[in-house]
Amino acid sequence: MDASFTPEQDEIRRALSELLRDRYGPHELRAALDTPAGHDPALWTALAEQLGLPGLALPEAYGGVGCSATELALACEEVGRALAPTPLFATAVLAAPLIAALGTEDQRGALLPRIASGALTAALAVPGTALAAALALTGDNGGDWAGGGRAGGVQARRVAAGWRLYGQVDQVLDGHSAGLLVVAAHAGGFARSRTLLFLVEGDAAGVVCVRQTALDATRSQARVQLRDVEAELLGEEGADVLGALADAGDRVAAVLACEAVGAADRALERTVEYVGQREQFGRAIGSFQAVKHRLADVYVGVQAARSAAYYAAWANPHGERVGGLALAQALEALRTAAAEGIQLHGGIGFTWEHEAHLYFKRAAGDELLFGPVHRLRAHAADAARLFEATGADAREVAV
């Protein structure tokens, strides 16, 4: 592995950092959160038209840039620093790779160029609170997370003209503003139940999307109700849907880890700035040894998480799955950096007007959606058979 960035990767980071710094401050963030979409359409247009972020990791044949998950992860690190609410994660990280991996040639040709241009946003709808399970981040994704057969979740029914879906999906990231929904549903009844993915237009008849009040306001969520909705099967019926979701899960974890590292780094940066300005007993509180030690521990945690996240982003295109472990370390680093930031900001750190609480809520919200941290690590250990006794060790345990 070459730990240095290429000139192209450095340019992506620089251009995105400058755009967000110039056009997206705390005031713009608050204003975007209060809009019905939960994000600034003008910023999304700029990210798509000036930087091509929605198509960064899509093939050039479909209008994308043709980069790997590494470049997308580095871009999301800068977005995470600003906590910029955009459909980038839901569209480019969750939904688009599944369309590229499973879609027919007609589906890819019709959808991916529109996604790459930013004209079409998409969202992945996984029933219940099972997004981490569906992506095989916290366990085997071969269970009944998509609906359990006869009842619950989303059910798919074959009709003469195709497929119809009915059911409800909670916690769909940016589902209320998405032009396209990629819906996981059960088909075949209880005895022959199987999980399939379907394409549903966001404004199709029978689709009701309502934005939900979420712990993390910077990552919008929606409740999606499907009332006998016409749907198109994604890809072929015999496709390995669960395998595609598991493959996507490691890439999602690596990108999300980089995003969390960006947020943690910015939270630490803001705290360091503040303790250098706030005075107590006639001196800046940042000069006290206890404060230095606390921030030094946070710095070490953020740097370790950054190394793990960068490695996971590099390793994913090379067939190595370490995204879950990197995500666990990054979420832990973000939680610690945000918590220390709130405490060291003193009274102002607890106020609604200050941005410190937004970073803490991002850490807590992501852990609820994609964790928790201990389950991410436990699944990685199980997958590596880390604690599995074999041979003489197993006989000793039996004795």
C-alpha cells in the first residue's frame, strides 16, 4: 500500500474543501436543515456540476468519473468535516453501487447517467432498523431482516404487469427527497421467501414519504409507506442480492469511517481553537496540563481512526474487507472528540446555538444506524474466526 495521495486525490480534497469553506458555514447549515428537503439544492447542484461527486465512483461509460471508493471516501471526509447535509451518501454510497452491481444493462443505462449528473437522487429503503444487518456490518445478512415472510417489512407480489409492493420502511436516509427508491422486499411467501431489490419512483402512485424528526438533523431520515405500489425488479430474479448487499456494506463502512474522521477532526480543531482563547485564572485554559492531556488523547484517537479509515478505503477495491473495524474505530473517535468538545467548551457547549452538539449527535446517530461499535467489532472478530478454538485448544476447553 502506498500511503501517499495522488495529485488527483489531493485536488479532489482541496477543491471540495474550498467550496464548502466558501459557501457553507454555520448559518447556511442551519438554514438548510430547516428546509423541507433538509439540504440545500444549490449546494447539491454545485457538488454535482463543479466537482462531479455523485458520479465520482461510477464507470465512465455511464457518465461517471471512473474513480474508486478511495476517492469517494476522501470526498466524504471533507463533507463530514462540514456536516454538510446532502443526498451524496444516500445516492452515491448506498444506492448507486447496488444499481451498478445488480442492474440490467437497460437499467444502468437509464439510471446511472442521471445519478452521475446529479439530476436524480436515490435512497436505499431497508425495512425496520436493519440497515446495518442488511449490509452485513453487524452480523450475517441472510436472516429475515427484509420482512420475515408473511407479515412485516415490505412484501412483493408478482402480477401480470410486473411487481407490486406493500409495506412500510422507517429510517430511509434522504428518502423524502429521493427521486428513486431502491427497496428491499420479501417475495415468495413464507415457505419460499427470498429477498429481492426493487426500483420505485419516489413520486409513484401509492408512495407516501414523510420526513422524520431524527436525532441527527444533518442526516435526514424519512418514513416510506408503499401502498400497493408498482415496482421494477432490480436486475434478474436469480441475482445474488444478499451477496451484493454484503459487498456494498464494506464499501459503505469504509466511506462512512472517512466521513466520521472528518467530523472528528473538525470537532477537535474547534475545541483546540476555543481552549486557546478562553481564559481562567488569568490564563488560557488550553495551557493547563490536564486539558492538554485530554486533547492529546483525542488527537491520538482521531489519527488512529484516520489511518484505519484510509486503509479500509484503499483495501476495498483490492478485495480486502476491513470496513467494519475502521468504522468502529472512527465512530468511537468521533464520539470521544465530540464529547470532549462539549465539555471543554463549558457552558456554551451545551447550548442549541453552538455547533458542538451537532457533532455529538452525528456520532450517536451513525452508531444507531450502522453500529453499535461493539457489534461491529464482534462481527469482524467472528468473520475472522478470532476466538474460535481449534484442535488442541478445543480439546483443552472441553476438558
